[in-house]
Amino acid sequence: MEARLNVMASPVAAKAIKHLIAASQALAESTLPAATRQLVMLRASQINGCAGCIDMHTKEAAHAGETSTRLNLVVAWREATVFTEAERAALELTEQGTRIADAAGGVSDEVWANAAKHYDEDQLAALVAQIAIINAFNRGNVITQQPAGDYQVGQIH
């Protein structure tokens, strides 16, 4: 499979992608746990069918010490017993924030309140930003059919 577009060969697209990468890297400085950020990026990528991001975030998370059990169960997190209540709140916020067209009201007050029980305002801001950024990456990759499987840990950092 070949991508429809080499975004890094396009000066405009490359500049935009570099800003998205920088924005995502800035979130690493937040107090939102790195494991939570990886779970959020993986879940949004699964929902959006973004193979490139699924490849990247499973490898990055595993490299950072995430277990294969937890990575394999992200897709079925509601039925899994391996996630904390805070992680479950972040995953639910991710799902509703990714599937905003599926509900007229977007993210429900209940889901927001549950996330706010587990994360302070700065962490919530980082969580919202991470969800928005990964959705932007997913959409670009899906539109241009970026292939997956060859990602190497640290390749995009």
C-alpha cells in the first residue's frame, strides 16, 4: 500500500504536521499521565481506523512499559478490568470527543463530570487537546491512506 500523498514532501502540509507534532509533544510536559495519553491516542485511532497511528501508539506505549494485555484490551475497555477509573473516564471522554457527530450534544455533561472527578483543570485541558490533536492526525492519515507496520519507536519525536 502506498500513501496517496507524501505530506512531508509538501511544504504546506509538512509545516502543518510539524506544528501538530509540536503541540502533541508540549502535552508531554503536562501532569496528565503519559500512559493515559497513549491510551487516549490509541483509542481514538482505533475508532477512526487509523492504522498508522495504531501502529505508532501501540509501539510507543509498549516501549514505555505498557503491557500487551492493556494494549489489546483498549478496544474493549468497558468490559476490561485492567484500567483505573481515571483511565476509564479518559477513554469515555475520548470516545465521545471522537464521535461528536454521533450525538447532537457532543460530549455529555455526565462524561465531562466523571472526567473532572479524576483530573484537575490543567489535566483536563491536556486531555481535550490530546483528543483533538490525535483526531487531526487520524483524519489526515486516513484521508491520505498512510500505510502502517513500519513505524519505529521514537521515529516521530
